Amino acid sequence: MTLKIWIDGKLVPKAEATVSVYDHGLLYGDGVFEGIRVYGGRIFKMGQHVTRLWESAERIRLTIPYTRDEVVAAMRATIAANNLRDAYIRLVVTRGAGTLGLDPRKCPRACVFCIADTIQLYPEELYENGMKIIVAQRPRIPVACLDPSIKSLNYLNNILAKLEAIDANVLEAIMLNTEGFVAECTGDNIFAIKNRRIVTPPLSAGLLNGVTRRFVMNEIAPAIGCPVEEKLFRMDELYGADEIFLTGTAAEIIGVNAIGDRSIGSGVGPVTKALTTAFRTKVATNAAED
């Protein structure tokens, strides 16, 4: 079956889903997006994702030319058109076609498109055994320069750190902020566990406020009796952790077994396993669209 893409009000075959070469999303990374999971036909944390999309757009003065209900209807239509029950949605709003100059006022109308497809970010064996990651030499862009809580199309900072991971033959890299505190990974949020206490960097460290991050902090970790604390910490705290895990919409929850040449625990630890089990049970039985 040919994949169908929703773009500006129409469902079209993948090969026909195109944007202008003058689109400022392409030319300058000027736009916002959301990655959203679908479990059993239900759009996971739909309300939170849509709210974040609108907040990101407002912060870059980008007007989305549809209502929230229309965008939700577009997501549902795309899922149905592709006959998907478990999927990944990429919802994108670009500044739209304009001129070769930077001025966003020359882009009269934003472009919106929605992709629904399957995804597997990491091999299944890594969820069983844990994954090795590294510490990127490239720091996270300071919040004062480009706030990562805006989920924009400009991911070059992350990609450059990702290239460091690729060069080291691993799939993820920790990004520190310019003060040397742990921020996040190139595409995932990061958590450390010590004596069953879970810590994660605060938003002020320079990271995306991930929907899966919030789900783990507010629902999954409390359900297994593990408190979560947001605090600033450096790499020595990660090296001394009993367990480390990453979260993300595509990644879900995945354990870390090594940072560079340093082993972390003995693989995927008991708390990470319990969190993963609770997560998968929750989304399988109640993928709340709040």
C-alpha cells in the first residue's frame, strides 16, 4: 500500500507530498514539529503534544492556519488512511514559501503536513541488554541563544553531536550545557538512578520538556514507588549511578549500560526494567489522549 501523507488539507501519495524549495522550513529550519506515538489506534498524550506544538509556534510568531480540532482530525485521517494501529506521527508546521531573505513576513501562509508511519529507533536487543553511549564534545546551545523547549525544525546542534556518536560507533550521545552540566541526549531525555532515587536535569539545564519524560516523572515512576527529582548534575553523578535510562517518543524507555569505556551497573537494572514494564502496560491498556 502506498503511504498517504496529509498536507495542507489533502491526503496524497507519499511521492506527491512536497513542499516548495522556497519554504523557510527548508531554507532556514524555520518551523516547529511534534513526534507522537499511536498505540492501539489511540494518539498517545495527544493533548500535550498539540499544546506544545501551539506553544512552540507562538514563541517563534508562527501562525498555524488550522484550529487544534482540525489538526487532530488531520492526524486521525492520516492514521486511518494508512490503516495503522501502532504508529509514529510526525506533525510539522513550516513557515511556508517566501523569499530567499530571512524575513518571515514574506511567507504569507504556513505549510502543515502530517506523516503516519511505523518506527523502530533502536534494535530490540538494546532494550534487553542496554545501549552504550558517549559524551559529545559539542555542548548544547545555551537557552538564551535558542531555547530547546521550542521544538523547532533547527536540529543542527543535535545532529552534530549525533555525528560524534556515529563516529564512536554508538547510537546516542550525552550533551552537556556550556557550564558543564548534563542537559540531554541528541534525541532523548536522560535519567540517573541511585538507591532507587531517580534524578533528571531541570529544564533550566537546556533541554526539551519531553512528553515521555513527563509521563515517566508524573505517572510511571510514582506507580512503582520511585520518586523523581529534577536537579543540576555533572558527569560524575552519571558515572556513579546504579542505572541510567533514556526516554523519548520514538525511544520510549531504554537503559544505558556504558558511557564510553565506563560500565554502568550490570546492564539494564531492575528499576529501569520495572519502569519499562509499567510503561508498556500503561500504553497498551490506556493510551490516554490527554
